[in-house]
Amino acid sequence: MNSILISIAMFLLQWVNVPLPNTPRLPNGKPNLTAPVPKTRDGNPDLSGIWRVADGKYLQNIAADGVQVPFQPWAEEVFKERQANFGKDNPSGRCLPHGVPDSFLVRATPFKIVQTPFVTVALLENQGHYRQIFTDGRGFPKDTPATWMGYSIGKWEGDAFVVDSIGFNDQTFIDAGGHPHTEAYHPTERFRRRDFGHMDYEITIDDPKAYTRSWKATVPFELFADNELMESVCENEKDSGRLVGK
């Protein structure tokens, strides 16, 4: 239901279209999405830009490309129940945050990456949330409280930006389809920008309480060129009634 409402919202609302500077262009003036990867001053790929998932199927099932998910028995039962009830207990339906990577999988609400030498920030259009990925050489805090988005540290491995995160609560779904996780959740994300307009996102999911071994999924992102984020407000579930005309 949440994904249906979001899809309706996509048609009712429009983003601000702004021809952005420093965007390579084709002779017709449209963004050249196959132009070379931009680089930062230190020579690393620059991931900055507004992105969205290239295919909405990953929101409902991040394992949609045939990934065999190694469930613990209880986690498989939870997943089947959520599939049967269309994820009606998803916290995002109660104006609570999407998690990781669920917040990246909603095609109707893009996200903006802002990359600096010491921190990379993901601004999430959905509900106005954000993630901080620290790249200043710090380690994880000794005590990491359980949060919705976790605590993230990033580093470069060749042309891949690798993000290691811990400190999650057990409230979010991995995707809207209902893959569960516990507070032992430890995702490792790899962002690899292939060219100006395309980026591969790979996530390795490690949660021994929910899965018998770690497992991996890959999701394509595409640049949402010449646009800026909209304000997205989840107001005590009032939005859903308005979107369906109630």
C-alpha cells in the first residue's frame, strides 16, 4: 500500500527542473548520462548528484534478481507473513523512517549525495531524513546506540566507495517487501559510479540472528539529472488519505 501511494504522489507532484551547471550535455542540450565519471580533487570518483533506483522492483524485493536468501526459520516466517499482508506493519506507513537500504529503493523519492573529503551525506527526499557517512579516519564509537539509519564509516577501495555500518534498531524493513533484520544487522555497501549517469549499488547483508550466512544484492541507480529534491512531509498519516482522494 505504501508503494502505491508513493507512486500516486509521483504523478501528483513535480520536481523543480533546473539545468544544472557542470553537467555534460549532448548536442540537443540533454544531459549526457554516458559521459565519463567526474572526479574530486583527490582523484576519487565524485558520487555527488541526485540519484534514484533504476527499477522499482527492488523496493518490493531487493532479492528480485534471483538472489537466494538464507533465512533463519523465524525470519522466513516473518517475511512470508509480511508478503501475505502486503507489509502493512512497515514503520514507514506510520511516518517512521525507511531504513538501509530501503530508503534508497523508493523510485518515486530520489536521494542526493553530497561528497566532501571528511563526510559524505545522503539527503533522502522521503520524509526529509538523511545519512552521514564519515570519511575522516575515525573508528566506530565504543557505545553505538541503536538508531534507524545506523552509524556509518566510509572508505575508498579503488573506484568503489565502501560503507560499513552498525548500530541499527530492529524496527525497519530491509525492503518494503519485508526482509527482516535484528539489532545485529551489519550491512556493507559498495557504490561504484560507472559513468556520469549510472551507479551500481551492492549491499552485503550480515545478520547472523536473521540469516544463516551473509548474502548480497546488487541494485542499479540512475542520475536524476537537472532536478532538485522536493519537500516531502509525512504528517501523521494524513498524506495517505489526501493522495487517495479521501
